[in-house]
Amino acid sequence: MAAVLADPRQTVDAPDTESSSSPVDTMTFAAPTGREENWRFSPMRRLRPLLADAPSDAHLTWETRLPEGVELVTVEADDPALDAVPAPIDYIAELARRHSDGGVVVRIPKAAELTEPVVIRLSGSDPEALVWGHVVVEVGEHAQARVVLDHSGSARYAANVSVLVGDGASLDFVHVQDWTDESLHSAHVAVRVGRDARYKSMQVSLGGSVVRIVETVTFDGPGGDAELNGLYFADAGQHLEHRLFIEHQQPNCRSRVSYKGALQGASARTVWVGDVFIGATAEGTDTYEINRNLVLSEGARADSIPNLEIETGQIIGAGHASATGRFDDEQLFYLRSRGIPADEARRLVVRGFFADLIGRMGEPDLQERLMVRIEARLAEAGVL
């Protein structure tokens, strides 16, 4: 079933701010200055519109494709459905929770085995519009599902995405940022993984002036499995920032992180920060994270910071790796020596760099769209 509609929350009466008992009426976080550790890489001047503590009636346009049995409902800020969602991680996420006046909840019933993905496309048409949002994805116990949340168009968008994976459930989650060059997007993707549940995500950031995505994962029971993948491509003037925090406090859980990024053009900037914490009670943990960056031209900068904190020695394994390098001239020489033209050789090298991650999406149309976008950028910059 497909539908096109404005943000469903516009049909809900917003609660009275003065009388509301919302848990975010009193702010936990102070407005950042850029000197804080979790903001020191972010372009605060460019993010200023998202730091405004002001309500907004602007909305994105929603297009949805919901398999049979999947519900999409609008809830107000005091609805019990929001009691179980994780707390905001930073100041902008807290503002989004306050000003979104509730949220849109996608419910996948218990034991459902969806053969088609849940697709939610959010688009904006006004680069000056400030939009607050909250999307909740509830996956019932022992259900199996794939959810695609796809952003495009123009907006200044700040949101929380709360993902609740029930015991024994399995969720593949694809989160795409493909905005116009003047757009801003800051989001906290907060995930709770139940007992013996599986969560696999793919974060894709291609478009936007500034995109800042923070993904956090906690395990609600033993036996959980989380695989976090990411792909980003920064062009001239873009700032794409991904921060991850995986908290292991339950025994016998597994996590894997694999992110790849490419950069080209003057002042293109990417930031990747991967934090993994293993608590004293998380015996049997197995975790590893890796980040790779490919710099295609002068003037681009990639920051890559993996962190690992361990409080117990009773684990299966824990490690991390990070590397940033320039275009591999040896690969180009190898391909050209076999008669492949220079432009085609460069395209093949970039395709090969991203191929394994793109192949994990499981969405052929989206995979092809992303490669077309990447190759178009390379051609515009004269890399191809």
C-alpha cells in the first residue's frame, strides 16, 4: 500500500507547551558552544538554525509503502508509546523531542515475516524551513522486517529515530540522507536490541550542507547482535558527520561496525567517531569496528576516531581499525595497463571501494540509485 501525505503529525492538536508534562520541558543539555568533545568537529555556525529553541509548524511530505499488517499511527507527546523510547543523546535531539509534539510510530506485529520492505520517504521543498521530527519503529517479538527511511529535497531537519527491536526479532534498517546542497540534517538514531534479537543498519549520507547522524545501540538482554554499516560521500563544501556509540552491558552479545567514506573537492569534510563500551557485566562480548576513507582530491579532510573501553576481561574479542588514504595509483595503473580507459578505471576503483557495503543493502533499486549519484558526482568534479 502506498500513500502520499504531509507529515501525519499536522493532524494532531499540539499540546499546550505551558501546561505539558513532557519529560523534555526542562532541558537536560545546555546549548553547545563547539568546545565540547562531542561537538568539537561540528560546524557550529552552519548548524545554528538547528540550535534554535523555537517551535515550527513546518512539515516534510511523507510517502509510505506499508506491507500488510504494518501500522503507521500518530501519537501525541504524552502517549505511552513514547515512554519506552531512549532518551535524547544531545541538545539538538532534545529540542527535536520537545518540539515534535509527539511522533509517528511504525508498528510491525509479533511474529510477522515481511517479504516486502517498509518504505518511508520524507521530502522537503523549502531550504529555509525548520522541521522537527520523531519516528518510532517498533518491531514485535520474533518478527522479521526491513525498513527504509529515505530523506530527500530541501529542509533544515532535526529528528529522533527510535528503533525498538523485540526479543528474538530481526530488523534490517536503511537510513538515507540524500538532501540538496543547502540542507541541514541532525538526527539521533537510538536503538534498543532485545534478547536474542538481531539489528542491522545501513547509514547512507550523500547530500546536504551539513549532515550529523548519531546512532546509539543498547542491548536489553543477552544474545543480541548489532551490525552497523555506513557509506558517505562528501563533495566540496559538505560536512558529513557520523557518530556511533554501542553499549555492551549484557552478556554474550555481538556487534560489528563497518563504515566507508569518500571525499572530493575543497573543504569537503567527513567525521567518523566510533565508541564501544563493554561493561563489567558484559561477559562473552564479541565486537569489532572499522572505518575506511578514500580521499579523491586536494583540500578534503577526513577525521576517523575509533574508541574502545573495556571493563571485563571475560570477552570473546574486541578491536578496531581505521585508515584514510588517497586514490590508489597502482590500481589505476593495473587497470589501464589492460586497456581500460582512465575514466572507466577510476569509476571501477570507486565502485570497488563501496561495492561490499552497497551489496549489503538488499534493495536493488536503492543500490543502483546510490551508485548513479556517486558516479555523477565524480563526473562533475572531473574525477572520471
